[in-house]
Amino acid sequence: MSRTYLAAYLLFCGIIAVGVWIIGYGLILQFVYKDSRVLQLTVTANLFAPVQQFWLYSDNQALQIAAAGALVLAIAVATGAGVFGLRRPSNPLGDAAFQDIASIRKGKWFRKEGHIFGRMGRNILRRLDDRHHLVIGPTRSGKGVGYVIPNALMFPGSMIVTDLKGEIFLQTAGYRKANGHQVFLFSPGSSKTHRWNPMDFIRQDRGSRTIDIQNMASILIPETLGSDNAVWQGTAQQVIAGVISYVLESSHYRNRRNLGEVNSIFNAGVDLQVLMKLIKQKEPGLSRFTTDSFNAYISLNERAARSALLDIQKAMQPFRNERVIAATNVTDIDLASMRRRRVSIYLAPNISDVTILRPLLTLFVQQSMDLLTRDFDPGALPTYYLLDEFRQLKRMDEIMNKLPYVAGYKIKMAFIIQDLKSLDEIYGETSRHSLLGNCGLQLILGANDQATAEYASRALGKKTIRYESESRTLNLMGLSRRTKVEQIRERDLMMPQEVRQMPEDRMLLLVEGQRAIFGQKLRFHELAAFKAAAQFASENQPTVPDADFVALSKVPVVGEGYEGNLTPVGEEKGRAADQAAGEETPVIVAKALQWAPSTKSVKLNFELTEGPSDATDKETAKIEARLKTTAERLLATIDAKLKHTAGLSSRSRLSIAEILKQTVPDPADVGLA
């Protein structure tokens, strides 16, 4: 119902009320006071005779009673006409519609503060509440110029924004710094960046420390439930958690506790199981959590250990880059302070490095979320997560799990995606529905795929359409008879193809608890206030420090300064020692152990020499005696077998002899001769 129709009908009801009062006034005088002169004059000559009489003799009691009675009658008739004429037709199949200007104004969308979504005419649509946002739009649909940059300029609280192209920092950072924000650019892999060491934010009290380490491990190596690799991923989480714990507590890593050092342990060129055994032996004061994690890996068979190590090395791939190591060596960015003072952090890796750096970006976002939700503080500053190109961050279970309640911690999430299918690929359809349900404001700037178009169409709802059909019939006398039938049917407010064909300057805004808004896109460079702010930011860029390369020290356990004595030995001697010691030989009594990395192209051997111990020497002598006896018995068996090959050709006898000699080592080769 339009406002014009409403005004016209109310005027019509007012005219009815005046007419009823005039007639009612005359009728009351005629039937109550037996005076019909006013009624006759009204009908024949002067329509406004009752008004004139009451105006001149308003102090007359009889006229007052007549006027009051006529007024009651007029109000009753006009009200009935209004109710009848203004009643809405029933819409049994749906009454979906877009908000008009009056309802938008009533909903307080034309305010001077709040998040920015678009325009309605010359007015900017802004909303001030704590609901999360979802912005959907294909490439070049206006996500950046219409939502990201305007909100990055105007949001007053702390902010974390993913800026894969670098344009958000360029057009907003200087303006935010001028308005009192601390501005940081975390750009791992670039020559200029602020630094962040995730291990600096692990709490030191016993229970919290373990939880923080396990959370970090689960972020670095997410477990894919239901996949064939889930078992190895769970094992890898436990192993990397143990190594992180070791680096945090070992005195050898003082002033170098970072993930670059953690990665160097997994790529030390030494068998990790043997490495862990030596660490346990030489550093007995390690925490139970560390030793339990080491024991879990030491007990694995070769195949399981290799699979877990491959998952770890893949997850730690970013920390092989010198610039990434430099960016995560120490901390410039105090994430915990975001609740006390205004801090703006831009995550801006090179777009070509996103695939490699994705685990690091995911760790940053999820660790910051964990820090901001550890304690509830009603006086904390609001924090805005502006996750542009959300799909590039891949799976972040911590965000999805905390999404329903982080608004209570004054945290607002904004997810910027190109289509709904990208969410299904990463999180699955069930998690996608959960995300949609938790985003009370959904801005749709366009749809190039059918899934997004169908979702928008369903979310807008259906409306009832009425139409009449007319039929004619002939009776026996040859006369025609017309029959009109009103029919109703349902129709989508916007069908999927209409969503896909939406004009380039239009947008849809789905609002929880309200009808949708069909408005115009906002482009910040077309509005003077936003354009001036972006221009100021471009001309006043914050200073970003250079990334100083950090040379990683050698892993202490394989270095000369470690308490164990690790000295290289020849490859042949190491191979012979392996054959002599066997799989079941305890580490403490072995004279030589072979340590090799997982790659087949490199093989390093070290000799572990224990300190003097009579018990060790006696045990070693017993093992050597048993091995020598066994070797002599095997060689005697070979000689006996060869005596029975007289009937064979010389070539066949030679082949058998060579096979047996290759199978059983010579005593001199194993150090028993």
C-alpha cells in the first residue's frame, strides 16, 4: 500500500465523517427536539447550516447535545470505513516485499555512525549493532569500494583485516593512524613488515601452557575428520606440540624460542626418533607433557613415524623462508592490547605467497581470537575482524566454533567471499548453514553462480499474486453469461535469474528480523568524505620497519656444545654397526647408531660415545660374544651347504656362494674378528 493511496483514503474517510456529522446533527434535532427546520434547510438550501447554527449558538445546551451525538456517530462511521478500506488483503502464499523509505527510516538505517552497507537514494545505509556480516559478490562487483574500504576507514575500534592485495593498507592505514590508532603491517615474506612471534603468547602457568600449545598444534596441522590421513594428523599434532614445548622450556633455546627453531629440529638431518631419545637422556628435567609427546613418537614404527613427520614438515613449510623466520622471530604486535587501546593490524602477504603462508595467516587470526576471548571484560574496546578473501585462509575451525558467542566479547566478524560454493569446498554444507545462520546482515552484491542466486531467492521469500479469469457461457435463450474467477498463486520476490541479472549498481541486503532492502551500491570514491579520507591515507603512509634476516643457529642437540658427544663416523662403519646392533639394541649400550634424514639422497652417520661404565662394557661384551658365536655357526653352515653343490656347474656354485656371502656379514665387517 503506497503512501499516496493511504493519504487519499484517509482524506476520503474525513469527508465521510463531516457529512455524517451534518446529517446526524439535523436528525437529532428533528427526532429529539421535534425541530426539523435545520434538516430541511440543510437538504434544500445550505449544506453547512448545522455548522453555522452551532457556531453562533454554541452555548445552547440542546445544540451541544445534538452536536456531541452527531460527532459520536461520525467517528463510528468513519472508523468503520477506514478499517474496511485499509485492511490488507490476505496473502496465504506469502507477503514478501522490500522495505520502503518509511520503514527504512523507522529502522534507523539513516544514521551517522555504524557499519556501512550501501545507499538508498542520497542517504547512506548504516547499521549499529553487534551482528556479524557476510558479504557475497563476484570479482569486480564492488566488495572493496562498497564495503571493505569504507568500513576500514570509519570503524572506531580495533581492527584486524586481511589485505592480500595491499590496497586496503594503502587507502586506510594513514587515516586510522592519524585518528589515534597503532597501525601494524604483518607481511611475512616481504622486505618490510612488523614482527609477530606466536610462541610469545603462550601462557606460562602449567595448565594454560599445555592448552595453548595444543591449540597451536591443532591450528598448524588441522585434523581432517573422516579422511584416511586423520590418524597421522593426530599423531603429528602431538609430536609438534611436544617439540614446541621443548623449545619453550629448554635452556639451550634461551632468546630464540620461535617456530623457526621448532622447524629446524624437524629438518636437522638426523633421525627424529633417535634425536628425541638423546634429548630425553641428556635433559632429564623436561616437563611430563614434553616427554610424553616424545615417547609417543619414539614408539611409532617406521611407516607411522615417516607419515607423521611428512605432515609436520608440510605444515612448517613457511618457516623455511628466511623472511618468514625474520617476521616471526620476535614480537612487535601486542595482540593482547587490542582490548585496551585502538590497534589496527593488516595481514598483507604477497598474493603469490598466499598458498605457502596460509598456515601462518590462519594461526595469526585464530590465536588473536583466542587471546581476545580468554577473559570477559565489559569495558573492552570492540574489535572488528574484516576477513577479505576469506576463502584464501582455508579452514579455520576455531573461528567457526566461536562464531555463535564472540559477539558477547565485543567482537564483530565480517566474511568477504565470492560465492557460497567456496564455503562448501572448505567447510561443507552443514558448516556453511551455520555460518549463514550466525550472520545477521548479509550483503549480496551480485551472483554469477546458481547456488548463490538460489539462496538469495529463497531468503527473500515469496509473495502472493492475484489474477482474474473470465469465462462466457450461453444459456438456452441464447443469452451470454459472464463468470469471473479470482485465482492466487505464489511467486518468488526475486527469482534466481533475476538475482543474477540484477543491475550492476544495485545490491540486496538481507536483515535478520526485517524485510530485505533493495538499494544502491556505495562507491567510496564518489563521496567526498570517503574520498578525502582515502586520499589522506595514501599521502600519509605509516612507517613499516625492514625485515632483518635472522641466521638460525645449529640445532643444539647435534651441535658441539651439547652435553652429548656426537662425532661423525664413516658410512661403512655406521652400516656395519647397524647390522651388529640390530633393532632391539638399547640406545644406552650401542657403540654406534645410524642417524639419517627421511630423504634417501642424504645419509649422515654419527657415533654416540657413552662415558666410562663397567656395567655397559660388560653388557657390550656379552652381546659381542653372542653375535660372534652366531656368525661362526652361520659360516659353518654355508661351508657345509657348498660341499653338496658338487653336481652343479661352476657358474651355479659361484652364484650360490656369492648370495650367501652377501647375506651373512664377515666377522671383520662387524668388528668381531
